[in-house]
Amino acid sequence: MKQEERVIYDPVTDTPINYRREDADAHPPLDFEPYKSSALRHPKQPLIYLPQTITEITGPQLGPASVAAGDNDLTRQHQGDPIGERITVSGRVFDSEGKPLRDTLVEIWQANGAGRYRHRWDRWPAPLDPNFSGAGRCLTDSDGRYRFTTIKPAPYPWGNHHNAWRPAHIHFSLLGRAFAQRLVTQMYFPGDPLLEFDPIFKSVRDPDARERMIGSFSIHATEPNFSLAYEWDIYLRGPGQTPFEEAF
Amino acid sequence: MFGTTPSQTVGPYFAIGLPWADGSYAVDPDAPGAIRIGGIVLDRRGDPVPDALIETWGADPDGRFADLHDHGGPSEIAGFRGFARCGYEDGDGSWEIVTLKPGSVPGPDGQEQAPHLAVSVFARGLLGRCITRIYFADEQEANDSDPVLLHVPPERRSTLIAELSGDGSYRFDIRLQGADETVFFAV
């Protein structure tokens, strides 16, 4: 990326006054039959166009108080080491113009190294790990960078259809800088043979957009004798094209 | 231009990561003027959606947001976060948040918007978030001239209006699909 594109917003004077409207296939459709639990839950009425007002272009800015030291290391939340493949997952949060988003909250949650979530409703009989809770958070730094140390989650079966397995994934939640930028998504791992069978991954119709949910293995980011590493950049909506406030 | 990262479902197990101890409090529940807003999330059959996550974002009573950015604010009310999040590991479909009743804020073309909260709904089964708004039944005059509500078909406006209960709390049910489906917005 060219250096001049890496401009960081001044948090007071350079906040976008609207956000780019996204293409219909940028995100999965809410009505997606192969994902069975969408059937009774997706809205059927057409969405109503909402101009982006001050409510939508502002958003929670929680700041350092929302994160404690060590919240981004999921391997040190208990007395012992969790079982599994220790990895770091790091990357940067940008808007669609390539500008880094600093001080934005990134939250993750995931299954453990055996594919089991520490959640009362997860009945998959893989072992729970007493040393792994599976949740972390951090704020991006001044370059928009986030970083987690964790255990590589394993795939697990689910009840969507016969022999359904979720590919290994880490759930990500991003607040962005505005209500309009809020994103909840999942990061997948490169080369996972389950991706092509997963209706949630494949609910994104555009193959290029799908690829943007897959992290990349990085030998450079590995820590010798400690962890393997994956890198994954996240792109949230950027400013709209017109400098004028939207109207109906 | 870079393509954006697509949305994926929050899934059934978000409660291990997303709820915060004080998450559902946009303001201290003992703060003067704090109000409770809640209801139930329902699917097409009218069954509760136990694994839904609700987030709200709104202005303070002066119409100012708890935002560092220079959008008419920031709120001068100490401890007002403006943002609340409610989701449970053992959910039964109900949700409740605490905030201050928002004031009016500017709208398109210089119009005033009636007091409202922006709402994100996430759930297992939703591949992306659903966006709606909460308006207040005791603001009928402001609601009658709200530019967003006026853009909603009249027969569906009531799905966006929280009813005031006898105990001073507001009731706002969210129907994801079916009869009286809540109005959802494209932002």
C-alpha cells in the first residue's frame, strides 16, 4: 500500500459524515435457505432505506478502560497452559479507503483446541479445557493493529444438515468508529478443506469477498519456539462519496 | 477502494465473549433519569429467540452522543456511555437495557428527529445484523413529524414505538419475521 494512503483520521476534525452504501453481495443475504436456522428468523419485508443521520455516523468510543492488560492473550487466563496449537492472530483494521482505524475495540471468541465452546449449550462431546475460556479483546493501536495469542480452534460438527462440520474459525466483533461500521464476522484458516462445504462461509456469494474472511499463514509473524502465526486484515465501510448529508 | 470484510452470523455461543458485566447499562442504573427498555425477540412462529444479542446506541437527554468525535457532542453527562449490549448464555428471548431517555437530534435536511435509539440485532440464524430504531410512545408529537417514521408505511410504524409501562419502563418487542414484523433499515 502506498504510504500516502495510510492516513490516520484525526478523531475530532476528520470523522466521515457518511459511509459508503455497500453492494448487495458485499454481505451474505439474510434469507439463505442452506443455513437452516435462518428460515424462521430472517426479515421478509424489504429493508427500509435510512439516511445516515448523526445517530448512525457516531458510535461508542470505549477507550482503554474497556480493555485490561492481558485481555488479548487467551492462553494465560488460567493457571496452566491450554492444550492445542498456540498461535498468534494479528492484523490491521482499515476502512475501505485503506485508512487504519485506531483505538477501536476488537473482541473475539472461539472453540478450544478440540472444537468445544465453553458454553452450556454446546453439547458436542469433545473435552473442555480447564485452562481455556475462549474469549479475548483488545484495542487497535495507532496503526490500526490488533494482536491476539490463542489456541487454534478445531472444527466441530453441527446440526444444520447430515454430516455438517464447521470449518475452524474465530468469531470477531468490531465496533468501528460509528454505528454504521459495526461488524460481526468470522475468521477462517487457509487451506481448510471444510470451507467448501460450509453454508455459513458460502453464504457470501462473491468468491473474492469470501477470500477476505480467510487469514493467511505468516512465517514472518511466527515466534520461534513459541507460536505459529496467522495474519488477517479487516476492512470496514469507509466514507461515502458525497460530502453532503444524505436525505430521503 | 478495498472490498469490505463480509458479515457472518454471531452464532449461538457469543455469550462466552460479548456480554460485559455492565454491558446492558448505557448509564448507571441509579443515575437520575435512567430508564429501562426491554422486551422479547420473536421468530416467525412467535417463539422466543434465546440466542439473540441486542445493542443500542443513542443520545443523552440534551441530544448529545458519548462520542469522541465532533458531532454536536460529546455528552457532558458523566458516566453516560450511550451504548448498551444485552445477551445471555441462558437466554429466554427477553432483553433489557438501561439508558437515559434521548433528546431530539438533527435529521436530514435540517429537520429534527424525534427521540430514538439505534438498535442492532444479532442472532444465530442471522447472517448479518438487523438494524432498527426505538421511538417512544410518550413522544407522539415529535414522532408525528419525525422524518424517518414518516418514511415508514403508516401501518408498520407501531413496530418502532416502545410502549410506556406502569412502572416507567418501556416495552419494545422485536419480531424478526411474520405478522407485525419489526421494521428493519438499510443504513
